[in-house]
Amino acid sequence: MMADRTQTPWSPALDGKTGKAYWRSLAELLETPELRDAAARALPGALLAAPLVDGDSPGALTRRSWLKLLGASMALAGVSGCNAKPADRIVPYVSTPPEVTPGLLRYYATSLELDGFATGVLVENHEGRPTKVEGNPEHPASLGATGVHEQASVLGLYDQHRARAARRGAGPAAWEAFVEQFAGARDDRGAGLRFVLRPTGSPLLLDLIGRIQERHPAARFTFHAPARSPHAARGAELAFGAPLQAQYDFRTADVILSLDADFLASMPFSLRYARQFAERRRIGSPTGTMSRLYVVEPGLTPTGSMADHRLRRRPSEVPAIAAAIAAELLLAEGARPGGAVPAEALGALQPLGLLQPRVRAEDRPFIQALARDLARGGAASVVVAGERQPPPVHALAHVMNAALRNDRAAWATPGTLIAAGAAEQDLAALADEIRRGGVDTLVILEDNVAYTAPADLELSALLRAVRSRVYLGLYEDETAAGCDWFVPAAHELEAWGDARAYDGTISLVQPLIEPLFQGRTAAEVLTVFAGEPRRSARELLRDAWRARRGGDDFDAFWEDALRRGLVEGTAAPREATALRPDGIAAALGQLAATAPAPADTIEVAFSTDATVYDGRFANNPWLLELPDPTTKLTWDNAALLSPETAKALGVESEDMVDIELRGRSLSIPVLVAPGHADGTVSLKLGYGRSGAESIAAGVGFDAYRLRTADAPFFAAGASVKKRPGQKHPLALTQRHFSLQGRPIALSVPLAVYREHPDFTEALKGPQPSLMPVAPAPGVPLAQWAMTIDLTICTGCSSCMVACQAENNVLVVGREEVLKSREMHWLRIDTYYSGDPRDPRVVHQPMLCQHCEKAPCEYVCPVNATTHSPDGLNEMTYNRCVGTRFCSNNCPYKVRRFNWFDFTELHAYNDGLARLQRNPDVTVRERGVMEKCTYCVQRIRRAEIAARVEQRAIRPGEVVTACQQACPTRAIQFGSLEHKETEMVAWRGEPRSFEVLHDQGTRPRNIYLARIDNTNPELDEP
């Protein structure tokens, strides 16, 4: 029998024949030059020179000791391919900076810019790692709220498909080589030098453009963004003689008319407008008042879904409708606000009557009632025109606002976007210059023009005709493929800069992290051409503001501006305006000269997508998987058709069709959309990408192929033909939009609410139940609950992305969404009622209801779902074995089963995306159930802070991610013990109700029924 031995790691014997052979081999190895060099760098010279012996002779170095020292030292020094790596000195994190507490998050103020207009945000930071974006309460553009693009920007920061290095041609290049090539003087005074930028209001960029113009006076600048148009400025120029910028305050508006203007979701300043609209829209009692909204638009938008009265019409019909409304308001007897418009201006409006026959006969009652309502509202009425509409419509909106004397609700300011004066040209002029060979150096800054430019300009092909083509971009996209110089751009969360909000307020942009991929800013590239290439973006910004601000207190000003994220008192001033009769006459002349489209023609209406926008966010998986607010489509775009038009064409949803327009064609699937205008095909831009963004590649269809320079927003004369036998499955998160008479998302007119304020009485209160009441807490605890007002929910979905960012919700991909396996903890259910051609709409945020008598809890065999003493329906992930009994037993269907390890299944959940993860929230693996937790990590953080300070949790101290992001404040969260909060007060309103009250679940979520303020003149009999 062999003796027992304790097992040890394998090692060679130190004696005997085998041991001697081993040491001989080691000695030979140590004599190799490469290893001796490595040892010389790692070991003290005395040890290296010491003789190797087998025993323990005094003063000698044993082979065992030598091996230990060499192994340890080489592990520290590193030997890779027998090449030495230069040593970098690192500094240990021994003394924690006083402003940093490990484990506790910090917020930094900065701004995010979209098509030239800044939105102030606060970025959550965990020891130098940005993880979450919130709105800046002090910033006029956000007021503490965020949109989907702001929320998803932090994932864009960690996009592993971002460009990693600069290149020239197909090979790598250094920034110094770029500077050497382009920083020198030019002999032609810049005659062949052209720049393309996105629109911007940055004072820093304006200063740099001025310096470039001084150095290269013949250079030209183009500001391009496919979503923005010059129509609004030109309309103001017709009305007032100057390209002013319209401003609105919907808090003072009783009656609002939107002429194809989605001001609650997609216009600049929409976060602020949504908050103001909600303040006048939310009705606290049956005796309260609320505003009334009229909308004229071709396709259903979030603004249209909030309308009390909505007219769905082709985009080309909106100008005639606007003219008819203006005629009724200003010329019809009894509707004119006396003396509001000068007599000469009224005389110029006489041709309005000639345009009225262009309006459909069935629309005239709507127009007349609307005009009377505007006139009754007077100064509390406001008219808003959308950027898609031509300049005359904007001019008419200004005329109507002037007639209403509503200078508190609508006024004008100087434009806040920078201009290059005589050195500015549009994209079509630039394309003509390239064709003529007049451009030798083209610098494109973060503007993917090869993809977004009108198709008839053929800019993608023209790029290669320019000798030197420079592109600064986040990705190796379509424009990068056509440029010989590529410089990676810094993400906005890595950059220094400044920007202006829509009202002119200057915002400072500061980085939250060092550039991950050595990115550069537009300012740094422009500085090269201005002849000052050796300065960093921070130096440029600080020096520019020191020159602008001056004074001895600059450092204090600088610190305060960075801390707050804005420069106080920089909003654009109001401009005194006066209507120009000649401009009004010119506007009406333009309308009269535009021939109306035949009634049987099909129009194409282009718009940016609610998620990927114009395509710049198409590589962001959060946004790709976010359902469209009205259609619930994900991972795709489609040709939206009304039910009647689809029937006339013989197509249905998911049929592939060929759309031909002016000799260009596009194959795309159909999606039948309720509330859509007949005779119109709506196409969302931003899909069908072909660059190096691997997530975006192959997603959707490129609608830019049909867009031309003379008709960038809508065009008539399209044909739609079905492709027999071809289908394209659409990944929809909701396919059934009818309530089927069930009291789930309630909506009544204001008159009904006033007459029957108790119409929800049967949908709240105690219900008989066999389930025991949740045990009362042993000590006084906050009792958490949520109240949601459906009257002011626009369905914008900001709350969904905020929840995803806060709670580490993974993306599942298109194929899993097609199987109804999406993982969002919070969804927005949209319900249509009435005629599907022109339905009423209600949006309802639906999340875990945290029932006091939760059906999920008593069916779990492993006690994974339980009830907490403070009223939360808890989910213990490491107990869950995935039986899905709780999901089957949940009547609200708010639980999501994690079918796969989506981090391994999809690369976009892995890699750099891990850096975005909230360290306070577990990342769930496959086989467990997920759901809303009321952001329990925020609750526990507040509890710890209160315990440390020996106090109770304060009212409003805990804010959930969905509540914090909501632009309209439709979501309110808090403790039932805090009676003074809005969350508790709202629950006491007569219109409050519980969803599926008859189930007896006693949910902690309470909803307020939607109230519509319809015009009695237009109510159906």
C-alpha cells in the first residue's frame, strides 16, 4: 500500500539525474542574450552576477532562489516576443481626492447638441465612468427632462464600432501629418477650400470660422442637416423682413393650432414645449380648465395623438388649409380681432379668399369652428407651423399670431444658429462647384453628407472628384468611404465646446471622460485651417471665453459656468416686429402660383425617425429596439399607408412594394397605420445604412434614395406597386390596439368629466379577495407607489430608454422581438378607439404594478418573488429557476423572461457596452424573470443616506428613472406617507382608477383617466 501524500503543484525534482538535467537546461536558457537582457532589466546586478549553486552555501544564490526571483521579476517586467516594452510610470490611487467617494455617484453638467440646438444635461459618473444622462433642471431646453436621444447618448459613447484611429487613404496616419498637410498658407486665398458642417450656434465655432475667413477669404461654408430646413427663416423674412426665429410659451395658450408641427416631440425645444403644454393641459379637478389642441398633419405624431381635434391631410394640402383658416380669422365677419392687423396688411390678405376653393368641402366646418375658437381665445391662442411646410405657411402663422395679439405666447428673436454671411452656400451650390472642378479641398465635419444629401445631387460620387477630402466622424461611414483623410471624432461626452439652446442660451460642453479613441473635435480641425494647430479644445474654449468675458473674476465665472452647464443671461432678446404687406402679398402669391396636386395622386412625405433620427443614431441598439411611439415598429422602417389607401392599392402590412418617384425607386415593406392621411406614403429617414457601423448595416430601407433637393420634405406623383409573393416580417411590440370595450386606458371629454366626475368610481377601492393582506411593517417605513396621468402622456418613450439605462436592461435583437421576447421593463401601450381612419388615441405607460395582493407571489415555487415591508414586489434573481409561473399568473403581462445570455448572444451587449452598466444593479443572466423594481437601488440609497443622517426620507428624495426623464411629468413616484406630494394628491382626484381593478390585486400604481377638451361645435351628434 502506498503512503498517503499531500498533493502539491507539479515541480521538477531538485536532485537526481532528472534534476541535474533540468538545471543544466535552465543554465543554458539563462545564457541566451534575450533572456539575459530581460533578467538584467529585472534583477539587481549583484544577484545577476552571483554564482548558481545546488546547496545552501553562505553568500551564494541557490538555483531555487534564482528561479523564484526570475519568475517573479519577469512576471512584473513582462517578456513579450523577447521585445522590451518601455516602462510607464503609474501613480497609485492611495489618497482619495476629497470630491470622490468610491461607490457614490457624482453628476457633471454638460450639453448635447442636435442640429445646432443644445440641451443641457447632467451626466452620472462612477469614479470617472459616465453611466447615465439626466436633464439639467436649470437649463431652459430640458427643465430636468430628457428625450430618447439624450438618454441613449451614453451608449453611443461606448459604441465599439466607433472609429479607432486616423488614416490617410488605406493606411494609418498621425495627427501631426494632418497638421503638416493642411495648416500651411494657400496661394489661392482659399478659392478651392470648402467646409461642410452641421448647423450650430457655437460661439467658439463662429470665432474659428471668422479666423479662417480672415486667412482664406475665398473659402466657403455649408451648413447641412436633413431634418432642418430654411423654410421657417424664409417665412419670417416674408412676414417681417428679417429671418427671425419663432419662440413660443404654451403655458399661456388656451387654444393651439399645429400646422404639421410636431412641437411636443421632434421640434427644437420640444422638451420645454412638452412641459409647458402639460402645465396647461393637466386638469386637477372637474371644475378646472385646460387648453385645446388642433392638429393638421399627414401622419400620426405624438403631438397629433394629443389633439382634441385632428385633420389628417396630405402635406401639400396644409398650405391651402392654413390660408383658409387665416381668411376665416382675419376676413370673415365676426371672427376678426378688430384692429390687430394694420389696414395695409389686411389689404394684402384679400387674395386669401381666392385660395379657399382649394379646400375640401368637408373640411370647411372644421376650419370655421377652429377660426372662431382662435378668435375667442385671442391673446391666449397660438399658431405653430412645422419645418416641413413651405415659407408661405410660416408667414401665415406669423400673421395669425400678430392678429391674435398673443405676444406672451408667440414672439420672435434673432436666429441663434451661426451663419457665414457671404461665404455661406447651400449643398446644391457646393455640388455644382465640385462638378465644375472648383474645389480642391473639402473638409466635412461630423456630417454624413454622402448618405443624407438629396439623391439628385449625387454627392457620394462627386466626392472622389475632389483632390483632398477630409472627414471628421464618429464612424467609418458612407462619407468616410469617399474621403482620403479620416479623423475620428470625439463623442460629445468626451469633448470641450459650447453651444446655444433654441432660445439662445449659451451652454458649455465639458468632457466626462478622456477620448476613448483619440478623437478630435470640430473646433480642433478648424483650428488647423485657422493656422493655430497646436492648441487643445479646452485651451481654445477657455481662451475664447476669456477674450469674450474679460475681467479679473474670469476664473470664478468659468467654474460657475462649468458647474451649472450654462451662461446665465445669454438668451436671445425679443425682436420688435411689424408685418410687411409686400412680404405677405408675396407669400400669398407663392401659394397661388403652386398648382394643387390632383386628388388621385399619391404623395410621399419624408420625416426623421423618432429613434434613429436622420441616421446618425442608427448604430445605437437601444434606439433600434425602442418601439416607434405610434406604430410600435422596431429594428426597421416601413411605408406607412392609411387603411383606405392600402385597400385601394391591394396591399397589407408586411407586403413588399416598389415606390417610384421622379425616376427613382425604393423597395420597402408596408405598414398600415391608423390615422394616416389618404393618398400619402410616409417614409422615415435614417435606415438602410451601408457604412462600417455593423449594427446599422442592413437594418431598414434607405428613403434618402427618393429625396431630391427641390422636394426634400414631400413630393407628389409617386406610384406604389406590390411585389407579388414578397413579404418582410416587421418586429412590432404591439399588434392589437383596440381596448375591446375593456376599462384599461380610460378617456372621456371634459364635458363628460364635469357632468359625471365619478365615472371611475367602480374602478377603485377594496375588492373581495382570498389572498391575505401584505404584512404590516414592524417599524414605520415609506410605502412606495406611483401615479400616472394619461392626459399628459405623449408616448414619447423617454421613460423606456431611461429605465433601460438605469437598470442594465439588455437588447435582444430583431429576431427575438419578432418572437415577442423584448426585455423592456416599462412599455408604452397605445390604444386606438373610434374610426380607424381617424381614431382617438391614448398612451398608457405599463410596468410592474407592485400589487399588494400580487398573483405572481403565491405561485412561485422557490419564493423568488416576494413582498417587501415597504410595498415593493421584489424579485430575487439568484432564487429564480425560470418556471415562468409568475408571468403566466400576471394579468398585466409586465414580466420578462430572460431566454438567453444576451451578452454572449449579441456583441452589442458586450465589450465597451459593459462600461455603461450601473454598478448598483445586477446584470441578469439567462433563465430568470425580470421586471420593474421601482428603481429599488435609488430607494435603498436614499434610505442609507437618511439613516446616516438620522432622519426620515424627505418627500421627493427618491425619483425613479422613468419619472426623472418624463418631459411632461406624467409619472409621479413617492411614498404614500408624504401626503403633500403630487403623487399622493393626484390619487385623490375623481378620475383616478386601477387597471384591472376587478382582479383584486390592489396595485400600487394608480392611473388618471385622459381628459380631452373637445370643441362642442365639432363634437359628433
